[in-house]
Amino acid sequence: MRFPLACLPLVLVSGSLLAADDRSDFHWIQVQGGITDHRTKNPDHQQPAIGFGVGTWVNGHLGLEGSGVLTHVNYGHGSAKEAHATASLLINPFRTPAALRPFLRLGLGSTTIGAPISGTGSATTRLSGVVGLGVQALLGDQMFCSLEGRLVQIESQVSRKEGQALAGIGVRWGNRKPAPAAYIPAPPVVEVRVEAPPPPPQVIVVTTPPPPPEVVYVPAPVVPRKIILEEATLHFANGRAILSPEGRAAVNAVAAELKELKAPFQVVVSGHTSKVGRAAFNLQLSKDRAAAVAKVLVEAGIPAADIQSEGLSFSQPRVQERTKADQAINRRVEIDIKTRSENVEIRAKETTVVE
């Protein structure tokens, strides 16, 4: 009884692993074959052995199996059949892949040695203890194979040890899928309404406007109105120095504007001719035309001291004379007004061309 009693503390300690469950369990049945080593004085101490096992994995770390092994044993006085029946606890302390599961075997059982096949004696049954190391390898969804080494201690008047090397193949079933995660309902949604505070009361401040300031009338300074002057361009008939009625009206309009101008001014009257005719004749004709316009200005009330007249003949033509119409444009008198007053705007005015 020394060996089985020594195994009991390990069995009790391994019981603390029963709560572990990190892989699916399954059940199995298997057949095994191998050899046994009896370690007897007979040199023929190794014999073939067959066995079977029925078990289950409680969880990924602990399993239970009931097994049996049938073999022969040779004694000095003969040979006999030997049968082992064992209930074992399988311990897998490792986190291995699901398809490979190593284990440590701790078992208690009985060993029955039958009557010698030749010789005298009777069958006997003895208590035995088993320790072993093995591994299961899963094949597909329903098969597996195993490889294991066991050491069996048989209690009798003289204790005897026996070694077993076994390989097996079996069928498994009852794989358990991981349980679905428990449904935890979401906490109820509590709608919290936060009402905005009422707007502060509107404060209306009524203020009495101050009395309007006393208005002191200050007469505005007299600013002379802006005077618009027209610089006239007057046209004459060919070879003539007589103003047309339209030209005379234009000169009188210029004179009327100059009378309203309070600032000093100077009127420059320049006479021009076409290229037709002799140069001496054209020069005198241009002077006569300028004098005729200056005379109308004086008659309209413009001081003669403020008027300057000159004849420029054909020295400043407005256009190149290619036609008679071009000649008519160049037969003219121009009235230019020169003043430094900022309150004066000067515009150009031109009478019709006299053919």
C-alpha cells in the first residue's frame, strides 16, 4: 500500500483544478496496444499487452478514465495471464493547443494474476497503483490517438513494479462549444430634460432727450457761384472777315459770361485762314477776322484792355487741307479766356462751318 497512499495527496491537490474550464470537454473510448516489462527474474520479462479505455474530460485540465490492460507474466515456475483494472485521474496542467492534450495519470485499481498456464497455483487479486505520462492528439472531429507510458505498482507480500508502454486510437464525442456570452441588457435610457431658464426681464430705460441747443444764426459767407465760360471758335466765309449772325450771338454769350467773372482775366482772340491764296493776303485776312470779333466783345461791354487780338494766317491749321471742307474748318477765329480763378470752368463752343 505504500505507492497508492503516496498518490492520494496528489489526487487531493489536483482537485482544486476542477473549477478550471478554458477548453471544451469530450468523451472517448479507445483501444490500445503495447508491451509490458515485468522486471521478473525470468529473462523473458517483456510481453505484448492490449487494453481499452473509457473516459471523459471534465474540463480542459482534468479528466477521468476507466481502463483495463491484459498481458502475460512469466514466473520461474511458469506463466499466467495478468489483468489490470484501473480508475484514473488525468491532469493537464498546461495551456496547450486544443488539438494536443498532454496529461499526467494518477490511478488506483486492482491486478488479477490468473492460475499459471502450466504448473500449480490459483488466481490472486492485488491492489495496485498507477502513475503515467501521455498525450492525446485529436484527429478530425471524432477521432484521436494516444501515446502513454505507465508504471504500475502491485501490492502483495513482496511489492512488484511493472512498466507499460501503450499506443491507442479511439473515438470521441460530445464536444462542447463555448457557451454564448450572457446577454446583459443595456441600461435604460433616462431622458433628462433641462429647461432653459427664462430670459431676464427686459428693462426699458426711458430717457428724456436734452433740449436742443440754441441755434445761433450765422450768415454763410458769400461764395461766388461758379462761372462757366465758353471759348468760342467762329468760322468765316472764304476771303471774308464778316461774322455770321450765329457767330455774333456766340461772341455776345462769351461777353455775358465774362461780365459775371469777378476775377482778373485776359481774352486772346486769334484769327486763322486756309491755305488758299497768297501769304500776305491770308495774314491780313486773319488779323481782320480777329479784329472783327474783338470789336463785338468791346461793344458787348468787355474792356478793350482785357482783349488781345492777333492774326496767325495758316501757321496753325486744325486739319490738313485735302478738300474744300478742310479749308472751311481752318477759316476760323478762336476766343481763348485765361484766368487764375478756381471758381471758373471753361468749356469749348464752336459755331457751324461756313461753306
